Amino acid sequence: MLISAARAETLKLVNQREAAEPHAPVLVRGAELFDLSASRALADPALDLATPLKGPFKAEPLDWSEGAAAALELARIAGILPAFLVDPHAAGEAQPFDASDLAALTDPARLVIAARARLPVNTSEECEIVAFRSADDLREHVALVFGEARSDRPPLVRLHSECLTGDVLGSLKCDCGPQLDAALHAAAAEAKAGGWGVVLYLRQEGRGIGLINKLRAYRLQDQGFDTVDANQRLGLPDEARDFPVAARMLGLLGAREIRLMTNNPAKVAALEAAGVLVVERVPHQLPDNPHNARYLATKRDRAGHLLR
């Protein structure tokens, strides 16, 4: 089976040196051929406590690491667990896929404006919604634009990644819903003050791992793991958002320089690496609650988020 190093380390199938790169691919061979039950037990951490591993297992050398890494990334994009049976018996005809094909699928340059329309919202009746789409990606990102674009005044911008549980259902496990609401108010206020504001709504649920995997991580959090450790037990990155896509959206809107609402220095660095100049970081912090205090502390302590 092909799994990530983080998942293999969780299962004690690799040593610490091999696990130093947690999202690298690891090829694991069992003493017996993997059947469906054994495969699921190896792939899904939800089964860790209920299903003892039936080894022995051995991590084997991997001379096709680029293709293996592409497979794990495709699993993340698809929102499924990053685990594959390699050359199983009677699997059918193999479909060729080169590692370089992945770059073409995720190339932000292929993103275009697909539609735009006036959209009155609670924070302002003068708002425009702009939808973006790529021919190779089913996700449809949107931007809410408040005020008229101005070349002499960088817009106030918030990058908000989709969170169904927080944005729509009112989850208290995160601060996503209140963050989105505060960003919409701030962008609207910026427009009323004579500038312009932009809220990008990126279809990157669960920091890029997808809704189902996010809920799998929630279940592990209920067992006592923090957000970072839960993702790693799943064999998934704790940060997989596509910030070049956000940079492309801003470029299409004419925003080359921005004032960014964020407490995450890595977000600033990622946008600047993608060609967007962040002239000011505007703090964007909201109060915690008993259900998300640990989540916010993890973002601060393990992901480097600032308090202000």
C-alpha cells in the first residue's frame, strides 16, 4: 500500500528519519496480500482503536517517488484518504498519469472570471459578486467586491476558505463564521470610507483537505488530538490551501497591492511569493469560546498565528 510518511509514522512503520517529511509517500508491504479489511485498517485512523494491525509490515524503497507524491496529492484534491493499493490483482487496465500532469491540473493561470453580478448583502447593498472557474477544476471560487476598484488605494482584502460547518451551520468548533461576518463588515466599511474591499471565498474546505476528511479530523479531535496531530494521523497536511489561486483571483480583479486582513504571517508570505504585494497586514482576531479555545491556541502555538 502507498500511504504518507505521517500515517506510516503513526502506525510505527517507519523510523523518525523517514518520517521527517510527513507528506512524503511511503510504500508498505504486508506479509499477506492486503484485502479490503486490512487496507481500510491501515488507511483510516478511525479504525485504529478497534482494529489491531496484522503484520508484519515493511516499508520498501520507492523508485517512483514523484508519481507516488502526485497520487497522494490527487487524493487530497479529491477529498479522500491518501492511501492506495499498488498493483492489486485484477484491478483492471491502468490509466497512465505522469507527475507533471498534476501541475497542469492545479495551474492557477487557467483560472478565469466566469460570471459577475450585483449582489446586495447584509453589510452593503452595493456589492458585486465575481465567480471564477478553471477548466480543470470543479471548484468555483467567488469574490465579493465592495466599492469601485482604485489604482491609487490598495483594497482591504480577506482570504476566507470555505467552512460549511462554521459559515453555514454555526459551528462553535472554529471561528470561521464570525471571521467571515467580520470581514464582510470591514470590507463594506472600507468602501463607505472611499476605498474598496474584497472578500475572497475560496472553495478549500478544511484548509484544503475537504469536508469528509475534516469531519474525520474532528472525530480524532474528540479523542484528544489537536488539529495538527489529527490531520497527520490521517496522513494529510495540516495546511493544504492553494494561495496561488487567491493571487490569481486578485490579479484578475486588478488588485496587485493589498491590505490583508489576517493574523497568519504564512498567508502574507504565500501571497507575496505568488506576486501580490501586501503593503499592510491588518489584524483580524475574534474572541474564543469554550469549544474553539484549543483550536485557536493550536493555530497560535503550532501554526505561528499572531495574537494581533
